[in-house]
Amino acid sequence: MKWFTIVTTLIALTFVTGCTGSDYLIAEVDGDLSTSDGDVEQMGGEETQTVSENFKVRESVEQLHIWQAEPETDFEVLNAEKVVLFSGATDYQGSLVIRNLPPGTDYLVRVVENPTEFTDQLTVRSVEDSYPDPSFYTDQVLEPGYGYITMRDGTTLSVFVSLPGPPEDGPYPTLVNYSGYSPSSPGESLGGVAEAFCGEFPVLCDAPNHPFGIIGGVMGYATVGVNIRGTGCSGGAYDYFETLQLLDGYDTVEIIANQDWVKNNQVGLVGLSYPGITQLFVASTRPPGLAAIAPFSVIADTYSSTLLPGGIYNTGFALEWIENVMNKAEPYAHNWITELVESGDAICEENQLLHSQLVDAIAKALDNPYYSDELAKPIDPTSFADQIDVPVFLVGQCQDEQTGPHFPALFDKFTASPLTRFTMTNGVHIDGFATQVLGEWFNFVSFYVDQEIPDLPQSALSLVPIFMEQVFDAPNLDFPPLRFSEYSDFAEAKADFEQEDNIRVIFESGAAPDLVAGAPKGTFETTFTEWPSADTDPLRFYFQPDGILSENLPPTDGGASTFEQDPEAGDRVTLNSGSVNVLQPDYLYRQLVPGKAISFITEPLSETLVMAGPGSVDIWLKSTANDADLEVNLTEVRPDGKEVYVQSGWLRASHRMLMDESTDLRPVVSHYETDIQPLVANEWNAIRIELMPFAHIFRKDSRIRLSIDTPGDSRAWWRFKLLEHETIPTHTLSHHGEHASSVLLPVIPDLQPPEELPDCNSLRGQPCRDYEIYTNTEVD
């Protein structure tokens, strides 16, 4: 497909006194920098301001950036008192980013081997003192197509602007995608049948490289894709959600919101996965030009959601994802970058010079296995979601194979937001793009970004099933009815929308009777006003001898069951081959291994139970080791002899210290290093494991099964870095009355789901297998 290069000429950097960074050339000094006591340096001699081309330095927020120097050149940074605060060498590109500098004035940068070469006095800004004059945002003009915007420190970010029509026909409601993928790469034609619609929908023949760019364009929205610093053709160096990325997000929103073609001079942030997560960070900075955010398939907390679920490293998706992001943040990591540079884009070319100064996020993660206020809290959205003061539309899937099932931990955190809408389904990572979600998303952005009654022309609606079949390979996925189209008064329509319950739970996505099995549409849904629902009637089942789950307490002589850790389990996933996105994924859902697990199951249910929320597995454990990696798995054993996966939970037992926010249904562990508790040898240890949030219908005559084993064999893309022991440990779980182990489940009474049992292989994200009876290894 043909690539379109809209802008390849240089744009001048914009400077605002006291706010925007400058690129400083060094000055050659007549004299030397002599050393007195310690590291204190005194300047002497007469200065001459002749210009040298040896290297450049940029002032920034808590940073200084050096580039265009000789490779492997040693530099020093001196403060106003001439104390050497930093020394280091440039990389193979002659670049060096100096991070975590205290704010101050009169900094100097000099070459160690030639101390007569140093910069003019430099300023390192604090966050508070870095905000530009409003003219910095209003003076930058963006045209349709490819281009650049300038951040407060002078760094340029690459952007791709897509308008649904000529600028003079605007203004247009506008959506922004801000991520480290390639949202700013020049547009290209979708080709094929799409080109037949380009007359009415120009976006199809000059399509942005992010899904909401295409979706928004067809729906009449302008869209802007922006590469975060250190990625694509943007300047700077990549560091996982560093402060500058957040400030850049603020600047990006303000620059775009001030364009003449932006309706209401406010924009919405949109995106699934990475561009979904970035929204949470950017919105916490409260840019005035931000109207609303719509984050899909996100994490709640970098550490406990995905990187270290239960305190155990996720060496599958989590580390593979950040490795991929880092690889794509290297210089010239994408073909489109090379193509632009070869076509004459000097900005993109120069911006690659700092990309080699990216921070190794993998090493940082492996070096910091515990939660800390210094490193983990700044990248924990649950800790700053209360700073977000715009409407929020958040979507997630309980079996998400990438970002995971922890997203509902955010549901009660947006305390400053004037309106929230949450949608939770079973399913996989991409399922936010299903029409059952996009219909309500469109209502949301219509009210809060477009500020119009939701409406679409029939020509746009006719394209929806065509796109859906391309994405999901499922025909007849139509857009839901436009339920506000009969309104004539915007205020009335919006008021009615705002009266609706804010939490929507869709059950059994993939099993809709009017569609092919596996198509992302549910059989039943309900709504709540709080999470977990105030109507929840928790149901506790106790572990009994002979592998039974019962509402009765176990007998006082009920004994215990044991299992061995399985050292190989951590590397096993449930996806055998191919993708989880297809209608019938090739799952390898293994049976429990004799001696490597404990399993408990109820009698057939006398009534259908609808469950939605987190759960708690409360056990008493002894171990031959001082720690244990534990996994709990909830399944439904159906009357047709099939067993379907529902949800899991994970915990490294030494991380079991609970936070004050824990409830009966949700144990929240701290993960602080000071709270680590080794298991007490030869004694029963009380442990609570969070069963991650889920929504499932357990029908009459089905049985509920809860198994405990070694982490692994439970997710399509998660692997676990397990504890290593000289001798394989044995873990013993009590099921006697004195130390009664149990599971507490979130039953929602008085709901009327469909009676028909869905095809076991149809539920998205929920592997199915034949049920096999499992016999526990019991001891007295």
C-alpha cells in the first residue's frame, strides 16, 4: 500500500521565555576550569563566546539532553556552586540523557578531556515551573497529514492529523491517540472494498495507523495520532511513563485543542491497550483542553496487575511487551521512519539521535521486585485516578491475555470524575472493538466530545459489519440501535444518559444465539451503580475431605490435602498455536496433573447462580519450604461433561500481608518489601488469595470447581518466574474444622439470565475441556 508523506520540511522550534527549552551550542572558553577543594570547580580566565559545533545540549524538566557529540565522550554536569553532580559518556550516536537532576539555574555541561569547552549557563526546570505561556499552545498550527508539535522543552513529537473533510468545513469533534506504537506514521489506503467508499469517507484512502483513527474518521471525527517521546519520529528518549511523557501529554492535548478545526476547543483521548493506559497518566495532569477519556483494555497497576501478579514475575506478556516496546523505541525501528528520513525529513533524522538513550525498563523491573512509593506508585493508576477530573469510559475483559483481569480495581478510584461508564465482559484483549462496546462508546464521545445527540448516517452504519468481519471474522456484527436518535433536545438526551447506571456487565460474550459461535456479543447483561454491586450476596464454600466444596464447615477431623510444586508449570500457557482473537482459538487446556494440584467441587447446583465481582480464596497452608507460589482456578463443570475456565488468582505466599482496603470479597496485598512474611515452618499459615474479577453464569445442574496448584496452564500469554528450590516443596492445605479453608464468591441474586447452556467452546477467552475426576492426595 502506498504511503503518503505530508510534511517532510523542517519546522522551526518555538520558544517562550522561561518556558520552552533551547538547544545550546557549547562556548569555547579562554582559560581553564581549575579544581579547588573536593569536587568544587572554580571558573577562571576570560570567556569568549565563539560558537563551536561539537555538541548540543537541551534544557528540560529535571533533565539535560546532549547530542551531536563524539561517541564515547565523557561529560560532566556542574551546578551553580561548580559541584560535579553527574559524569558519564555519550553512546555510539554521541548522545547522553542526564535524568533526575534537581531543578536549578546556572548549570554547566563540559567535556572532561577538554574542560575549556563548556556550555552557557543552563536551567533545569521543576515540573511546577515548566508550564508555558498560553501562547505557546495557540501559536502552533497543525495541518492535515504528517507533521510535528513542539513540547515545552523544545522536543518535537511526530503527529498524523486526519480530518473527515476540509479544514474550512470544520470545526470537527476530535480524538487523540497518544502512545509508543506508530500512531503518527503517515496514512495509507486500506485498499480493497474500502476504496469504493473514499468519496464519502476520505479516511479510508489515507487511514491513520490506529484503529480509532479509522473508526473516528468514519463517524465524522478528526483524529490525531501522536508518538510519545523516544518513539517513531518523535524526539527524546524512551522511559516507561516518566514525568516528561505525562507533561508531553498535557502539551499535546493543549496544542491540538487550540487548533481552529477542533470543535469546542477540547479533545477526547481514545485507544485500546497502550494508548488506553497512557490516557490515565495524561488525564491525571488535568489539561484544560481535555474533554473526556475512553481507555480500553488497561492495567489498574503496573506492578500487581500485569508485571508481578501476586508478587510473581509475569515473564510472558509483561516482559515480552516491554521488550517489544523498547525494541521499537530504538533508532530507525520502523520502516516508515527510514522512509521519511530518506525522503528528506531532517527533523525525524535528528530525533533518532536521542532514541539510543532509552531506559532499560526490563532491568529496572527485575531489579525492583517489590512495590515502592518511589518507583511503583508513580506508575500505579489506582494511586492517581482520583486526580482525573473529566468523564471516563473504561472497558475491560476478564480473561484478557495481555493486560490481565485486574482493571475493575479502578472502578471506585475516579472520585473526581463528573461521570464514569465502565463495561466489563468475558473475552480477550481486542474485544473492546466489538460493536456491543463501541455502541455505548459512541454515545459517550457524542455527549462529551462532540456535545451532540448521538447520530450516524446510514452509510457509516453500513460499513460497521464489513469492518467487524475483517477484525473478528464474524458476519452480521451490526452496530447497536442509536437509542438517543429520537431525542430533539441535547440537554434532555444527555441528562437521561447520565441517569443510567454507570457499570455494565456483559455475560457470555461469544455465545449470542443469533451469531456464529465465538462472535463477540453476549447473551445477557446487567448494570450496577457501584463495584462490587451492593446487591452482592457472597456465598462461601468450604473445602471438605474427598474433594468436596460445601456450604457447611468441614469436620474437626477433616484432615488435609497435599500437592507438590510443579517447576515446569510457569512456562506453560493455554494457547497452543495461532491467536486468541479468532472465533475458535487453538487452546491447549491441560488437565490437572496427579499429585501436582488440589481440587474441590460442589454437588450439582439446585439453581442458576449469576456471579460478578472479585472473590477470595481463604486457605490454611503448611509447606516444606519457607515460601510458595500459588494459583487458584475457578471453573464450571457442566451437566454435559464439559469444564469451562472462568477465572484465576495468584499469590507468592510471602506477599500475603493485607492492606486496610481489603474486604471479605477482595484481599488486597501490599507487595512492600517491609511486609514480606516467610511461611512459618511446620505451622498453619493463614493466606488469602484474590480471585480476580469475573462475570459468569453457573447454571442449574452445573458444579463449581476450585483448584489450587502452581502458577501456569491458566492464561494464553502469561508465564511465571517461579521460586527455585533445592528440593521440590510439598504444600499442604487444611480442610478440617479448626483451620477451615474456603472460597467466597460474588453471587448477584434476583437476575434472570437465559436458561439455555451456551456452547462450551463459544465463550471468548474461556477455554473448554472434558471434565476429568481428580483425586486429591489426602493426609491426616
